Amino acid sequence: MFARIAIAAFFAALLALLPGGARAEGIELAQLATRKADDGLELSFTTRFELGAFAEDALHKGVPLYFVAEATVLRNRWYWRDARVARAERVWRVSWQPLTRQYRVSNGGLHQSFGTLEEALTVLRGQSAWRIAEPKDIEDGGSYYLEFSYKLDVSQLPRPMQIGLQSGFALSIEQKRNFAPDFSLR
């Protein structure tokens, strides 16, 4: 029994000493808020994260990175599974343009170029007044909650890169929050 514990402790210490090893690099959710507006329910969020060395290296070698924010509004039901009343998803693509030596952030059909990676990441780190539900979807008097996730989408990386992903790609956060009667988050 003692030998197993000693071996496990040895391997844990060995992994901690490896450069860029098994330490998880994650996303911190600095702010998450909703507000009910005339045209529906709006979500604002701010995150804090840094790209790992492996992700930044892949970006400079021409591999675009995709960041995905998903918000789902659900209504509590006691008699069946909770009902999904609204779902919204936003995808950002960041890529390095070697000819212009700029970073390009794309969201749908909109593109914006930045001189530094830090400027490009600033755009990816938050969103304000993002409409996630229509007025007809949210009724007063119901019990609703929000499921929110933000991540670096590794499924959109080239297949060879998905094998044995390094810790620099482990960027994701998930939150589940209840709404107050005025649809602000508790």
C-alpha cells in the first residue's frame, strides 16, 4: 500500500517538474451579467486568460484558433426535464497574417486586424449586450437559469494536432447561474 502511494507521489512530482506539463491553464470568468431589455435578454461577460506557449506557437505557424461562447436559457420544470427556451452561440476565429504581420479576428462576416496578439485577445476576452433570448422566450413568473460556457475549441484544430494536445490548449470555463425575477443573475 505504501509503495503504491510513494510511486504515485513520485510521478505527480515528476509531472509538476516538466516544462509546460500537466498544470491546467484555464480561463477565469471575471464578470457575467444579464439584463432584460425591450428586444430580449442580453448577456455581458468578461474573461481573463493567456494563451499557452503551444497555442501561440501553433497560431504563428498558420493554425487558426477558434473561441466559442455558448449561452443556454432553461426553464425549471418539476414534472419533466428542464425546457430549453433559448440558445445562442458566438464563434471567434483568430489567425496570424504573415504578409501584413497582423492578427485577424473574425466573427461571422466581420473581420478586424490588430498589430499585437494582446490587442486581438482583448477582443476575444469579452462581450457586451449580446442578445441571447427573444422577449417571447422569457416570461415573468417562471423559474429560469443560465448555462454559460466559453472555450478554445480544440475540435476545430487540424486532426494531427488533436492527438496528444498540450496543456496550452486547455482553455475552458462553464457556469450555471439562476436568474432573479428581473432576469439579472444571482
